[in-house]
Amino acid sequence: REHKVAQQDDGSYLVGTYHEIVSLLHDPRISSDPRHRTEPPEQEPGAQNLPPSFIALDDPEHDRLRRIANRPFGPPHTPGLIDSLTDDITAIADELITALASRDRIDLVDDFAFPLPVTVICRLLGVPAEDIPQVHAWTTDIIASLDFDAGDDVDQRRRTALAARDEMADYLGRLAGQRRGHPTGDMLSAFVGNPGGSGDPGDPGAPGDPGDGRPYSEPELKATTLLLLIAGHETTVNLITNGMLTLLRNPDTLTLLRETPDLMPAAVEEILRYEPPLQLLPQRTPLTDIDIAGVTVPQGVPLILALAAGNRDPLRFADPDRFDITRADNQHLGFGSGVHNCYGAPLARVETRIALTLLLTRLDRPSLAEDPPPYRRSPILRGPRHLPLA
Ligand code: HEM
């Protein structure tokens, strides 16, 4: 704990304390764009050489693209889009749980946590029901390439993932094209909305709109929709699964939550602190030499921010290794902080609260069939690959 910043064997610097991570996430001298590295990562082949998505850009470009992505959530498009989705999410989750009832053994990942977020985000974007299985298949191929298991054909998996990304980008581009001039109230319609606007105050297309009234260009649209599908999928799967695993390991908390369902929002926040799906932010780069807790980190080297360590920092959280859903002031780093804080946090929160509430009420005395369960092999994402329940 004396070493808040450590240089690693590969030359990158790792920061693992709460205060330093938050300061860096709010510091304009720290870039999210890996092209500012002294040794920039190789450009990935395939994926149609799409431009970087806004998670890997700095302001003002990041701000412009994120504001367009926010349009579906403001007037005049669909105010309260997430709230209005509650019934839809409950219905999708309910259907998946009903299908579980007929099985002796359940894998919570494959049978529930994996299909739920992809179906929800497809509905939000406006993917027609008959195409959801195809989008599901593409996302499965893309996410499989994040797992690196020795012995498997990593190159082949990468090629499959890139091909899936290309096909999905083309598909989403075509779908958005159909919305041009024929809006249907979904996210894609808002992304390609009328750039002139109606002139109403608050109309995202109106003059003075911080997005400049311009909708996404075709490549920007593809890059953004791919980002939403990928950034929002595996993370939500892991939050639901890490949540159920942690609750089953803490039967007193499980009982408390069953007796006091109003504690569910606080429980989801504590799961995000205690077992955050995104353990590290691997992409930051200092634009100039910078002093962090007495260590000079040179311009252009990779800077890794360990959110999961910040969430267990005893200088910030009392008794940090204790899972406590009644914790006051739980400002965890599970969704990051600063201008890049998670765009999908409201959706992930609603989805996980509904998913866990239904699992706790509908499953009959679930228990872990294996503890610990097998984990996905990734240094960045943490979550079981399977979660067999008895
Ligand atoms: C950004 C976590 C769900 C879309 C982030 C960041 C974190 C995070 C830590 C900050 C990245 C950075 O600073 O570089 C999570 C977790 C989720 C979740 C733990 C689920 C439990 C979602 C969902 C969506 C989404 C459902 C989409 C619908 C995004 C996007 C960004 C982002 C677009 C980039 C924001 C920006 O650069 O301005 N997420 N996320 N996330 N997340 Fe999430």
C-alpha cells in the first residue's frame, strides 16, 4: 500500500489507490486515445477501418459523439426511455427464468445472464425481433475472442471476431439507413435524426444543440453502435453473475435482501464495488510527464488504472473486503468517473436490479453447484464463464 504507483515489467505504470485514480480520471493531461502513446498499438485489421469510438477519443471530439449518443434519452425523442423499458426488461427476464424451471441444472451465464442484455440493447436500438438471434450470434463470436485460453486457436478466434464485427457493422448501418426520414422512436432513429431539427428548444437537431445538429456520419454510426453492443454486453453479464455468486456466498445478506427488497439498488452498488466487472482501465496515456504520488510517469507510456483495487482501498472504504449492502457513501469506481464515466450505467443498473430481484424470488432455494466456478480468462473483465446452480 505504500506504493500507490508501480512500474511493471513491460514499462507501463499501474495505479491502484482510490484518490489517485479519481484525480487521474478528471485530469485533462491524461488521454483516452492510444494514438498518443510513444508506441501506439497496431491498428486492428478488418472492422472496415472504422474510426475510433468515443471511448477511445478525447474532448472535444469525444464530447460531440457522446452528446449525439445521448439524444435518444432527451426530448423530443423518447424521454425516460430507460424507465419505460422496465416492463420490457421484466418480461424478457421473466421468460428466460420460466424456461429455467424445467431444468435440473442451470448455468446462470448461458441460460440467463448472457441472453438478457443483448436482447435488451437490441430492443433499445431498434433491431427487429427476428434479427436478434443473429446479433446474439455475432456478439457471442466477438466476446469469445476476449477469452484467452492457452491451447485454443487464438488467431482463428480473432479472425472470426473481426468478421463478425464487420458483418454486424454493415447490418447496423443498413438498419439505420432505413430510419432516415422514417423514424420509429428507437435509438437508431435518434442517431440519424433530422439534422435541421424542428426548432423547438431542446430539440437535439435544433441550432445551438451541443452536437452541432449534425447526426453521425455512416462510419461514426457504425463505430458507436458497435461500441454500445460490445461495451454494454459482457460487463452486464458479469455484473448479474458476480452479483448472484456473491449473494449465494453471503446467505445472511441474501435473507436480508429477500426481507427488504428496497435494499436492491444499494446491493447492486455494493456488487459494483466489491466485484466490479471491469477491473482495469488499460487505455490511459499521459500527454506530458506527470507526477503521481511522488512518481514521475513519462509522457506517452501506458497508464493502467486498477478500478477494482481502488474499490478496496482502505483509505477510502472502511473494512473494504467486507461485502456490506448497507454501506453508506458508496462512491465506487465500478462505472469509472470523469468525462468517460459509463454511458450505459442507468441501463445496467435497472437491468441488474430486475434480474437479481427475479432470480431471488423465482428460483427455488438456488445453491452453487461449484465454488469457485470456472472464470473467464481475462485480466480486464472479471466474471465466471459458467455459473452452475443446483
Ligand atoms: C464506459 C463499466 C454497462 C456503454 C464505461 C467505463 C466503465 C464502464 C468503468 C469507463 C471507461 C473509461 O473510463 O475508459 C460498465 C459496467 C457495466 C457497463 C461495469 C455493466 C455492469 C454498459 C452498458 C452500456 C455501456 C449497458 C451501453 C448500453 C459504455 C460506453 C462507455 C462506457 C459507451 C464509454 C463512455 C465514454 O467514453 O464517454 N463503462 N459499463 N456500458 N460504457 Fe459501460
